Amino acid sequence: KEKAAAVSVNDSPLDKIAKVKVSHPDNRMAKHFDAEYYMTLPVDLQKLLLLCCKSGYENPDSGMGLYAMSPTDYDEFKPFFDKVIR
């Protein structure tokens, strides 16, 4: 079995999420993160989504790993939050 690569402080957030997806499959943020969806967002929303995901890629053992920064994030990122929460 291939060993998952360790997350490095030099990795980009997307690289960190990809590594956490492999190393911690129970991390719901990483499990449901969809790079294609992310790429459809304007840059300002990409940054905000990564901020919501930060806890999950910095703390891979987190079960949820996704936290809204404001109540509007649930609506703004509904396709992603719905997958993670449900």
C-alpha cells in the first residue's frame, strides 16, 4: 500500500487538501472537496472557501474540517457545505 505524503508547510492549500484526502479519509472537508467546483469560483470566493477549509487541512485529524466564517457562507458555498454536513 502506498504511503500518503506528509503535509508540508510549503504546500499550497490545494496540495494540503489533496494529501489530507488520502491520509485522513474521515476528514469530511477533504473527502468532499471538489477542485473542479473550486475552480469555477471567482478568486475572492476561492480565497474565502480555502479559509473555511483551513482548519481541516491544518488539523487533518479533524472529523469535520470545515467551518463557515459567516452565516452567508452556508448559502455561498451550498454545493460544498451540503455534501460535508449531510
